[in-house]
Amino acid sequence: MQQWSRRNALALIAGASVASYEKGAFAAQPTQSLGAIAARNGIVFGAAAGPVIDKDHAYRELYQTQTRIVTTDIAMKMGTIAPQPGPKRFESADRLLQFCASNNIPMRGHCLIWNEWVPQWIRNMSGAEREKFFDSYIEEVAARYVGKLHSWDVVNEPFWPGHKAPGGYRLGPWYDTFGTGYVRRAFERVAMVDRKTKLVLNEAQSERDDEVGLTVRKGLLQLVDELKHAGVPLHAVGLQSHLQPRYPHDPGRFAEFLHALAERGVEIYLTEFDVRDDTFPDDIATRDAMIADTAEKYLNNVLRVPAVKVVIAWELADNYSFYTDAAKKKDPLAQRLPRPLPFDSSMQKKPLWFAMARAFENTRKS
């Protein structure tokens, strides 16, 4: 996102200690939630939730107090619902839906179709078998949750330029079966059985101002045009916003892209927000300040665009981040663990929490 030197880091720490992040209204009202602050300024804030909230009571309470929307983490992915032939496994999704309903929190479904994490038994199908499964799976899963979800990530990450496919598309079983037409087919299938839920196209990497990010942006704009021209119901585009400071980021050009999306008549959701910190110093105070600064600058820029309606963190506390899972798998004895989220592993607010709160407050002023 931006280049950092030791001098930058020291200057930031000198001017933005944890104490300064907690100044003003946020310190005076310690029980305030990000969800409430965002809502007061016209933004819906929430987080993805995994099955751990069934076991960790303190973590579950964060969702009850902090969020105004919840996204399923793995509960509605195909690898969870259909890991093997036979009856679908909806237990995890149903349990999370019950939690959300009992706390009056809308739930987003993530995701119906993705070229990654497709169980091997489905990959082993013939083309004709996969075509039949694709349609029946979407119809069965979508029908089960009609009227129960805020929105569906119908297709996740259709683009990955690294695969070198025409137009930057991501390769995989659905691309192999239908070509790029699988995206339109998925949206049309959902719309056949569910006319109540907002339908979302979700994508990663768009904030990168390099060849990958620019290719994804171009592909997304063209795909949205194609879907709209075909009369396909598309209500929002999700931009994941896993911020990665190792890559360049141009706020002005990114804002132009957001406005271009908005002009196509879709809302914009930031669907998987966090900050990757592996290029930042080991020192926790320094790192937390740099994470907060990265996030605040990004949100201040993005939230100026009226079409941006929702900000969803990818989990809430550091110990449940997928970055932390990856780090522990790589080295179970690792001393340095990622800190990409607004709460630490003790469920305490970090500088990122206060940076996000300020960005939400600034939305009203911009």
C-alpha cells in the first residue's frame, strides 16, 4: 500500500501512541461499538464469523456488541456444505443463522460458487455431471435460505491474473465447465429461486495498484457491464480489502475505480477487511500504529464514495484471523504472530479499532 522506513515508523509512533488513539469521544465512551459508530454515520459494520463463536464465549460477545451484520466464514462454502456425496451439511450455517437471528443481526452468505476449495469428488466429475451439480447445488442451497439472508456472495473471486487466462479470469472446475459464462449462470440460477436477497459479486486484490490489481479492476468493470447488459440481477460488488502494504496503492486511482463501479448502479461492500502486517517491524506498538494508519487512510478515502455501504472485517480478533492460522501452521512455535484485526487475542481494542472508529466518524464530515 505504501513504503515505510524506520524514520516513518518512529515518527508515527511519536505522534500516534496508543493513548492518542484512545483520545476524545472514544475514550469517554468505552462501551461504544464499531457497529454503532458506523451506523450513526450511514455505514453498516460487521465481521465474518467462524464456528469458534460456538465455543469462545468472550469472542461471541464481541459479535453481539460490535457488529451490525455477520458474514459466514466457512459455514456456507461448498467444502463445508458438500464435502462428500450425499446429503448436504447445513448444520454450521444453520447454527450461525440462529445466532444472528437471536441477536437481531443480519447475516450474509459466503459463498455459493468459487473456483477454489471445490471438493475433489466434484472435481472428479465429468463435465456433464458438474454442469448438473452446479445448477442443482445453487438451487438447493439458495432455496433453503430464501428471505433469511441480507445478501449472497454468489460468485467469489472470478479473477486471478496469475492463471494467465484470457481477461484475467481464475481457472478452476466451473471455468472448465462453462467458461466465463459460469458467473452469469450462477446469478441467474439464484434469482430463479430467491428474489428477496441482495446478490453480490465478490472479488480480491482490487486495491493493489500494480498489474494484478489493475487487471482485476478492468475485468470487474467489464463483467459488471456484461451482467447488467444481460439483465442479470446484481445488487452489489464486494471488494475484499485484505490490505497488503507490500503492494503499491494509489488512493486517487482507486477512488476513480470505485466511482466507476458506482456509476454502473451497484452498491459497494468492503467484505473482508483486515491489514496484513508481515512487512512491518516486529515491535508490537510500532506495528499496531502502522496497521492503524494504513487502515485509516484507506477507509477515509473509500468511505467518501457514497456507494460504499458496508464494511466487514474478516473476523474480529487477531487469534482467529486466517493469517494467524497460516503462521501457526508454518511454525507452531512462532513468536511473532499477525495482528491484522481491531481486537487482540485477549479481546481488547487495539489502535486499529480506534482508527476505524475515526474513519467512520469522518464519513459524515467528508
